[in-house]
Amino acid sequence: MSKTGEGEITISNKERADSPPDRYYWRQGRVFQSNDAGEDRPPESVGDLSPATLAMIHPGLLAAYWRERPENFNPEVTGPRNDIKTTHYLIASNDALWRAWSGQNYMQGPHEITYLWRRIHHDVMGSTYENIDYDGSTVRVRRAGAIVSTLTFADPKPIENFRTPKGDPKRDAAMVIPPEEFVFRDLGGGLFACELARANARVFVIEFEDHLLVYEGVYTTRNAETLAAAVRERFKKPVKFFAFSHIHGQYVGGARAWAHEGATILAPPSSAPLITEMLSAPFDLRPDAWSRGAREALIEPVGERWIHEDASSAVVIINDKESDHTDEYFVVYMPRTRTILTGDLLFYRPGKALTGRSLTLAKYIEKQGLEVERCITTWPLEWPGVKNEVTGEELRAAMKPK
């Protein structure tokens, strides 16, 4: 199992010891197999075990499924079973609907589940049922009460990410970024960039003497909480401020995580109501840190400019109301290094003149009288023909028609 909801399950048959094992991959709640190119292949049955059953066969996979897709675990009723008070669930997984039984408090986690049951249709025998019993390392599958398979699992082992096929990320519930990918590159002058290939974007951290400012979010709240943990570990300072370029999800995403950290959220006046709505939204299907806490939200609207500096860093957040993208837009200027963080407004192609929002931004920088020697984009991190770190000289030259 990996930390990002991926796993591999290998099934060997002692009666076919000379045959290669059947290998399945599990990714954020669904089971699949892979071809030689690492592409998804519809899973096949193993003996009497269907793909839907294989997806639930290991208690570790069941636990990971609960973590990755908690909205698919629906507590239905409570009642006695074998004189023990239990919680009864409906669980949707891989085109199958299961009933499950656990201990008294379903919020304690999937380790409580010891028994699964579902109705199935057999083309010969008609309607029947199948159930899975978890008993330590042994799992038994019964159909109509008769044991059809007994599996004994070895202790689970962590897997390297590269061993897991790429699969089809479009079918994932959401992008999950592994903790090890949150690495900070020192850009000088108190500015650090966390460059995330999966999101094709950067998150910026500006370091002051005793606190931090984070500029740009990362979609989703789960990833933002992983980022927050990485920031705590790397900088050993609290995040006092969080700002985002504009209201689109991949930038404002994660505001709940920073609110939980106690940061003041800086927002354009027209975006502040959205932040309030986000912070009050029900996250009961996928509880996050903010939904479990009791902090007061700190939101500070910025109408024109916001200036903050100490001996370590200086920053000016400018509300660009002429962005050609959204009605209000934050760009971040660091006067001591003459650096501007341009969000997703700049698409610079070497040797070509700026157009559209990129030209509008360059003209706005000139209009504001900003001395700029370095422009750094949030997005895209990688784009064919596009340079994501641009010098001031390149920017000014690209404004002029050839």
C-alpha cells in the first residue's frame, strides 16, 4: 500500500505453484489490472472471485477505501448482531452494493468492519448472496453459505510509487499528491516555490522573521493539509497569511486548511463572500481539519494594495482589476528583489510578442510603475513553448511589436 490510496494485490494458488500469480492494482477505491504499457485493463475474475469481490478482499484495501471515498460508506441502521451492538452500512464499490457490520462507532474507522454481505444474481442459480468474513490474516468468501475461497494474506508491505501503474487518473475521485512531492526551492529574498508536477503549478511561501505568507492554494483540501504539514516541517514557523491570485478552484482551493492553521485569508472584496461560503460548507462526507476544529475564521479584504515587511522580506499584494481574466486578481510584488508572481496571467513564448492577458499584465505592470526584473508564474509549470520564469528585459521586449 502507498500513502496516496494505491495498492497492489498478488494472488497465488498453491495448487498451481508453477503458474505466475494473478496481479491486481487498487487505486482510490477501484480495482484494475494493467497491460505491458501500464494502461488500465478491465479486471478479470480469479477462480470464483469476481472483480467486485477482489476490490474488498483485503482489510487493508477496505481501510484505504474508507479513507479515500468516505462518502461511499453510508451508515444505515444500528442493531444487535450476536448480542453485540453494531453499526450497519451500505457500501458502494466497483459496481456492487455491500452491507457491512462494524463496532459501536462507525467513525472510529474501517478496522471495525468484520463482515460484508451482498446480493448477487447467478445465471443458473438465480438470486443468491455472497459474504466476506475477515478473521485476522485469513479471509473467507462464501456464496449461499458455502465457502468458495479461503485466502491467507502475508503482512502488507509498502510499495514504491513507480511500481504502481499510472492507471487512468481521470477516474480518480480527486488528485492526491504524495507528501514527498512537497519540496521547496529557494528563489532568494525570502521567496520559496513548491513546484507540483501533478498540479502543473507552484505554491509560494514568503518567509518573514517569525512567520510565513503562503500565496496560492492547491486543489484539494486534503492536498492543502499535506502541504501545511510540509510547511511546518520545513520552516518551523506559523503561516500568518494566506492569499490566492483569483477565485478559480486550483488557486482558492485549500483555504479551509489554512484557516485551520490560523492564517488570515487575504481576499479581494468580491471574493470574500466565496471564502465565507467555503468555510461554512458542510464537509460531512469527507471531514477535514477545519470541519473538526472550532477556530474563528480570519478574512481580510484587500481593495487596492496590501503591504507587509520586516527585516527578512517585503511584499506588496496588488489587486489587479484589469487582468482580462477575473474582475479582481492578486499579483504579488517583492520590491527588494524586483520579483513579481504573476499567477496564470503570463504566457511568454521566447521570440514572440505578448498577446491577450499576458500583454494586458505587462501593460499593467508598466502602468503601476513597478520595477520588475523577474516574473514567476503559478501556472503552467510546464507548457509546450512557454517559459515560466521570465526576466524583466524579456517581458518588456515582448511588449513591443516586431
